[in-house]
Amino acid sequence: MDTTSDLAGRQCVPCAGGAQPLKGEALAALVASLGGDWQVMEERRLEKTFKFKDFKQALAFVNKVGELAEAQGHHPDILLAWGRAKITLWTHKIGGLSESDFVMAAKIDRL
């Protein structure tokens, strides 16, 4: 089974259209390997809310996530609010989750 550090050490791979989204045991195994507070929503999205002392720290985190997303070519939805940032990941081309979503989640956790 992959661990968070194994996932974080990988690169996000662009998804080819027509690939199938992760489901069932494959999805459950990747969720378990992340640990932490990532939640799978409707077997289609991966979400986590990060909490901070204030807006400035949340903004700094969001900027780091943005830089990482550009480097990886894998762009999450980001909701920034006072003292928190909510990250939502999924692979748009397949309308669900791919391994790259979990790679990106592990990399974000490292920030």
C-alpha cells in the first residue's frame, strides 16, 4: 500500500480522457494512505479544510498551493476565508478521482 510520503514523492500525471475514475477498493486504499482529514465526497471529489491563526497565514498557504499546482499541472479549487482554506481536488476530464488527485493531496499536506 502507498503511504503519504510515497504519494508525495510522485509527480501528477495528466489524465487522458476516457480513463475511468477510481472507485471501490482502489479508492479506499488511496484515501487510507493519505491519513489526515481528507474526505471523499460522493466518490467524486477529495476535500480538506486547513485552519490557520489568521487571514494572512491562510493566504500564504493558498499562495503556496497555487505555486505547487502550477508546477504539477494539477489545479484544485481553493476557497480562502479568514483563518481557513478549503481545498477540493478531482480530475475534471474524467469527472471523478484519479491517482494524481491523491498525489496532489499528499504534496499539499507537506506544505
